[in-house]
Amino acid sequence: MRLEADWLKAPQLRAIFDMLEGAGHRVYVVGGAVRNSVMGYTVGDMDIATDARPERVIDLAENRNLNAIPTGMDHGTVTVISGDVAFEITTFRRDEETYGRKALVSYTDDIHEDARRRDFTMNALYVGLDGEILDPVDGLEDAIAGRVRFIEDAVTRIKEDYLRILRFFRFTAVYGSSAIDAEALAAIAQCLDGLDGLARERIGTEMRKLLAADDPSVALASMSAVGVLGQILPGAEASAVPTLVHQEKLMGLLPDAMRRLAALGGEDAESALRLSRSEAKRLTRYCDGIVSAQPPDELGYRLGVHEALGVLALRAAMGFPLPLGWCSNVTKGAKAVFPISANDLMPMYEGPALGRRLRQIEDEWIASGFSKSREALL
């Protein structure tokens, strides 16, 4: 298959190819850029694979007056700045030993060995500037079919890095469009204990990306069925997510990882997924909003349009129908400006009493549908 892609014509990329091919080396774009082009997704970073050793890459870059940064020499990676673009250039490698995320690697001139050390077949596609795709592990058909499949033995690939369990479900959510690979699920079921050794930050990063997919419902349901979801987030339940995703589409809402996480539930998600402080607060607002009795206009006033609509979508997913006029009322509340300030109540009220009185007046104003004037409230 020959790939037709505008990015193959980019002068920054062509400069990298000229540098390496001009010195007699083989060079390819590999991984995500090729996969995304084949599947019709937006292309981001472009990773480069070559038979040139890292020291050779640095010498060639310096001869071309390109900035070369030894970002991962232990793993054969040099970052070269071409124009305004940073390219990670990695020498063909094979794994000698693996230690979870880390590996002892040696260099090779065999592109097949380089491909075999990657995770999924769709990530082991290589392309030169002529657009001709090299497919050492039969990943092209998988990419076209939206089939996420481990390279060769799934258990072996997982034990090289247990984070690949979560990457499998994340890729399924983002790129999957066919039945989930049964061999992969069976291998994952055998390797669940490996999840316990993963850093929570890494788990949280993968889960954020998964939950932000257009529709993570199938991936989450499979995670739950095979035991992964309960392992990383005890008490989580995926059954409400499909309804939430459907409701989001009806309401014109973009995917929101914290909104989907609120639908999952679970014990202490903040710690389990190492949420940031702002993420944890947003998750709490969503969870509190589900069970609160606040009408749409008050939600709009207190949370703003985006989060207020998110709460209503969550309520609908939990079986509470949207009230009449929900959209206009959320907008009305979001635009409302409380006409009273603390200065208006001083010096009659001070300290904690000032705060309590201000909240009482605010509640009265909200209950009036934001209609009471400043004079009436005072």
C-alpha cells in the first residue's frame, strides 16, 4: 500500500530523510503518524526509525547545522530539531531483557526485530518518503479494520510492560471499530496482578485518555468484564457510561474525562488515579450535582454552562429526565450576577455572621429566579 499524506512532503521531515539517506542509511516514519494516516485520524508527532546508530545521528545532524539532543541515548533515541519541528530518531532495536517500563536493548539492522518489540500491530507500520508502507508484523489490515491486536504472543508483550493492559483498552476506545481481540482479553486476565506494580500516575494518565475518547463504552465494559476496572478503581461500575455518552451527543457536549469518571463511580478515584487538585474538585462537583436538588438555573449560576449541562447529562444517565426548559434555564443562571456584596452588609454583620447572612440573601435571590432587586434584598 502506498500512503498519500501531505506531511510526507513537509520540508522539515524531508531534511531529516536527506540527512540520513544521503549518508547511506535506511530511515522511516514509524508508529502513530503512519497508523493515524491509514485510519483517517489527525497526525501529531512523527517518530523516526533508522539503522544509523545514535552517535552517527548526532554527527550527521551537526554536519547539517541541526540541533541534536541526546534525549534517550540508553534506548537509542536522539531528538533532532529540523526547522521548528522536533523529531525523535531511534535506532532499530531489539529487547535483550525487559523490566516493566524499562528494557535492556541492543541495536539491530533488522527492521523486523525492531517491529517485534512494539506493542500492537497497528503501531508497527513504517513508511518512507515515497509513501510505500512496510508492514513487518501484519498490522496494516488490523489498522484498516480498527482491530487492536498485540504483536505475536500477547502474554509476552504484556509482561514486558503491564501498562500495555491499559493501553490496549485505551487504543480500543480510540481506534477500535471491530470485535475486541479474544486472545488479548484472555492474556490480560492472566496478567491482572501486574497492574498492582504500576505507578498510579501512569494508570491515571491512561485512564484520562481512555475516558476522553469519543465513546469509551465498549472498552470500559470489557475492562469491567475481565477484572481490570475493579482492580484499578474498586467499586467502579461501567453500566451508566453508554447512556451518558448517548445523552452527551443529544446535548451537544464534548467528551469530558471527569464527567465519565463521575458516571463510573468507584472508591477514592482521586488517589487511585492521582487526579490533580482541579480535577478532583471538578469530579466532586459532578458527583455532588447528581444527587443535589438544584434546578438547572441554579446549576448554571453555581457551576457555569459546561459543568451544569454535564450534571444534567449525568442525571439523565442515572434515570432522571431532563426538566422542561433545561437549556435556557442553565444559560439564564450562568449569566446571572449576584447584586449584593459583603460591603453592603457591613458593619451590621461581621466575621462568620457576615458570611452566613450573605449566603442567606443569595439563596433568597436564587429562589426568586434571580429576579429580586438589590434594594428588595437589602
